[in-house]
Amino acid sequence: MTDQTTERSAVATEFGRIEEHSESLWTKAAYKFRRDRVGVWSLAVVMYIRALLLIFVLLQSVVAWAESGRMTGARLANIILEVGEDVVIDGNVIAFNYAGAGLQAIFDSQADRMRIVAPIISLAETDSEQLLLALAANYHSVLDVRYALSDGVIFAAFIHPLGSLTEADLESAITQVATARNTFGAQYSSGVAFFGGSQ
């Protein structure tokens, strides 16, 4: 009986050791699995944050690049300072002379609009033939500029969105407004190629 008890005790002890060893293996495996899973999730979170930061930086670069090409009131004034004479800046109005004509550039950043105008003559001093020729010129020969009427005065006017205006467009507009003003009553031309049929 003692031998059987001893044998059972030895078997129970061995079984206990096997069970402990098995539990230890399972504990280690479970810990490793949890650790690996946490590591994978941590790595995924870090990669996700890095991707978001990269997207943010790229978007900022795209916005900065887009903004760098846009015309602003300050950039408009700087270009006019280079090409115009006797430039006077008063808020959003830039008065200057170009090719013997007095011009004004007026801009509104909020509305994203700008115009360059040159007063020509009062409506009272014109006749119907001049008005008809000016209207025909709007279609054929002043191209980007228009003869326009405001407050009883006829103007040569160029009107454009501010932001999309290029430096080349601006310089061309200045030349065309001055030329249209100077040729009113004669050629009615902006100095650019004639476009359209006969007047």
C-alpha cells in the first residue's frame, strides 16, 4: 500500500511539474503573443501618424505653391511701380502714368477682382458717331480692354479676377488701356492685333 501511495505521489508530483511547465509555456506564449500584438498595433499607429503628417506637409506645400503664383494687391503694386511713372498708392487704388495716359488700378482682394481704367472724355463732349465707333471697337479692335461709361465719363477699362492675373497679363493690360485711351476718336485700338470682321 505504501508503495502504491508513494508511486501515486510520485506520479502526481511529476504530473504537477508537467502541468506547471505546460502552464509556464502557455503563459510565455500568451505573453509573447500579447507583446507581439501590441508591437504590431504600436507600429501601425506610428505609421498612421507618420502618413497623416506627410499628407499634412504635402498639402501645405501644394497650398503654398498655389498661393505663390496668385496675384495679390501688394504684387500688383510692385509690378506697377516697375512699369509706371509717378505712381501713387492709396489703399486699394494705384494711380500712375503710362505712355502719356493717366491710369488707375483698383483692386478688391475680398471679391478677387481688379480693374485698370483710364478716363477719356465726358459723355457730353462726345457725339453719336464716336459712341458707335467705340462700341464697334469693343467687338473688333480693343480686345482685352473695353470702352465703358461711368458717372458721365467714358473710360478705357480692363477688368479681371485678381488672383488668376499673371504678370504678363497685367503688363499687357496696362499697355492696352493706355493705347485704347490714346486712340479714342481715331483708331479706337488697344494696340493689339485686330480681331473680327469689318467695323
